[in-house]
Amino acid sequence: MAATIGVVGLGKLGLPIAVTLALQGHEVIAYDRDSSRMDLAALSALELGPDATSSLHACIGEDLPVRFASLDELLSLVDCVFVVVDTPHGPTFEGITPLPDSRSDFGYVSLIAAVRSIVDAAPRPVEIGIMSTVLPGTIRSQILPLVGEHPLVYCPQFVAMGRVAADLLRPEFTLLGCGEQTAVMVPEILGGLGSAKRFVVSYETAELAKVAYNTFVSAKVTVSNLVQWMAHETGADVLDVFRILRSADQRLTSDAYLGPGMGDGGPCHPRDNIALSWLFRQKGAGADLFTDVMRARQAYVEWLGNAFREYAGGLPLVLLGTAFKPGSDIQTGSSAVLMATLLNQAGAAVTVAATKAHLSTLSLPAGAAAFFIGCPEPEFVEYPFPAGSVVVDPWCVVPDLDGVRVHRIGATPVAYAQS
Ligand SMILES: NC(=O)c1ccc[n+]([C@@H]2O[C@H](COP(=O)([O-])OP(=O)(O)OC[C@H]3O[C@@H](n4cnc5c(N)ncnc54)[C@H](O)[C@@H]3O)[C@@H](O)[C@H]2O)c1
């Protein structure tokens, strides 16, 4: 059933969500307090469409039922409203600087302001679905007291940047954190996005499931990092080890996030773990896997940086690519940015080509240099490395090259040739 849906907060997540809901045939009315976000042109060119291949922009026709309006107009028309505003963490809790000893909760100022403004402007009861990420306990203690008679659902989405449409339309499950007031539209709209298993649970259960999912991914990436590190140190072959582990699909589940590369990153995972370690400390917990995962991530990145300097042997250092993953230009929480920070703090001069656009704007060494593949975009992997250069490649994707020494971290030439 097509509904009239409001989306409040049109950032990296909210705008692609608004477009995707409209592609499903819903009438979408969208609002952001920042007028520059109230424009389809603000959608990242790197967001892919439902097929995860072509761009989401290419799916936007003249007749796509999405439009931008004031909050008052939005609330006079919609059946329900999704809130996708930021819940930021401090800059030192993002994962691009060494982990500090202090911890803190996310900031809920935007979320509280958004919910307050919805409640104030709503001419009648409207279902409110919160998609912003919060720590367990937040919805009941800080948001529920604001909403009065408006039914409130906590409905975080499990989507990756660049793949919001595809992940939204093929969810692993539909998660609905509900309170006493019955919500109808939010469950119907989200349940209609895919034929996934549905969990209707308490706010706290949904909140914990959301952040625990991110911790699981971070832990998986960090286990991969440590396997790669150990392979390099012991002579095991990392590509073979991953081939073996990926076959263990009965006990270790899917092969996603199991492979060579950098530490975990992005605008969600590191910060969610660091915030969870704050919550755990508040509860007096005696173990803190969240911090341990973040420390192991940092140690791996630091070790990679040291290996880079050793292999460079005095050549100028060039870091190619600092987006947190290929196909994205997002630098938030990137472990390649963390590596650049750690190298700078250690007194090493490193030239950083953050994105492929920098290859033409930066003056990179014309002669031999040491290159580190921070993000395996084709433009970096296929860069014309000058003769005599060293390439350090944690992704194990750079081929053998004449006159260039390629170090694929943890991989033997035999296993690389077979991969
Ligand atoms: N980016 C992701 O991959 C991802 C994935 C899952 C969950 N999340 C969560 O979703 C939320 C949003 O993330 P994001 O990356 O889109 O953030 P963002 O900073 O890119 O966008 C937030 C938007 O909300 C707007 N906003 C803030 N307060 C507002 C208000 N009172 N009224 C209207 N608009 C307001 C801002 O202007 C901004 O455009 C966060 O809680 C984040 O943790 C993000």
C-alpha cells in the first residue's frame, strides 16, 4: 500500500532513504533544517540504486514522488514520519585519531530538537519512526517523554553507505522497537520493503541489536586484520587462510568482512564501539570488548604504518586513498586516515592522495617513492608507479610490476597467483 511518508533529516542516510521509499511508490515529503540538503542534487553521486550497480541518481525520473517542504506542511500531510538526523560523537571518538582514555555518549541534541519540532508542529497524532543510531536506553529515557500521544518506533536501518537503496530493499530482517502505543504505518512500510523476518521488540532490544550488529562487523574485520598480521609475521599465507575460513559457513557464517585489507572504518562502526564502551563503563562492566576491538584495530593500523616505513627504506611516502572503503568518498572513521594521523604523530612526512581526484591535483613524486594502498580504487591499484618504487598493499590486489617491489601484506606469491 502506498503511503504518504515524511523524512526529517536528509544527510548521508536520510536523503537516499527518502529517494528509495519514493522508488517504492510511496509519496515522500522530505525536510531538513539545512536548506542545502533539500535538493535531489545533494544526493551523493556514489550512492548506488536498488541493483547496487547503477547510480541512484539514474533512477530518479521527473515523476518520482518525492518533494521537499516545510516541517509544517510535511506534518499536515503524512501518515508517518521517519527521523534520520545526526547523533554525533566527539571528533576524538570517530576512529581517525588514537583512542583516548575518556569516553562519552553520542550527542542527542539534534534528535531531541527534531522530535520536539515534530511534536510541536503536528496537527494530529503521527507515528514517529526513529532511524538515527542511539545507545541502548536512550529512546525510553530521552525521546519517549517528548512524544506524548504520538506512537514512537525505534527502527534503525542496517545499510552500508553507497548501498542504501539495495540494503533497504533487501533487508536481512525488519527490526521494530515498540512501546505501549500501537504503530501501524511504520511497521507496514518497513515490512513492505522486503520479505525479511520481522522482530517486534522493546526499544532497548532494538537499540542493542543495532549497535551489537556493528560491533560484530568490527570484530570480524579486526579478526581478519590480526590473521593478516600474523600471516605476515609467521610465513602463513593470508589468502589461503581466508579461503579456508570463508568455507566455514556453518559455524563462522558468511564470508563478508573476512579478507585482507585495512582496519574497520566508516561513519558508524568505530564510533558505535567507542560509545558502547562508554555505556559499558557506566554500567561498571569488568570487561570491555568494545575497547579491545578498537585497540586491536589501532594496533594493526599502526603496525601497517611501521611496515610501510620499513619497506620504504628512505623513499618518500605516498598514501593512496583514504576513503573508508572503495566506492565511497567518505573519510569519516577511516582507518587509512588513522594511519596518516599515526604516521604524522611519529614524525613521518607522508603525501596523502585522499581520493582519485587528488592524483591530478597533487604533485606526487616523479621518481621512485614508497606507495601504500589505503583504499583499493582501480586508479590507485593501477597507478603508474615509477621504476624503483615500493608498493605496500594490504588488500593483496596489486599485480607484480617490472622494476617495482610489491609487498602484498601476508600473502605469498603462490597464493596470490592462485587467487
Ligand atoms: N551513514 C550511515 O551509514 C548510517 C547508517 C546507519 C545509521 N546511521 C545513523 O543515521 C543518523 C544520520 O546519519 P547521517 O550519516 O545521515 O548523518 P548526517 O550528518 O549526514 O545527516 C544528518 C542530517 O540531519 C539534519 N538535521 C539535524 N537536525 C535536524 C533537525 N532538528 N531537523 C531537521 N533536520 C535536521 C542535518 O542538517 C543533516 O542534514 C545517525 O544517527 C547515524 O548514526 C548512519
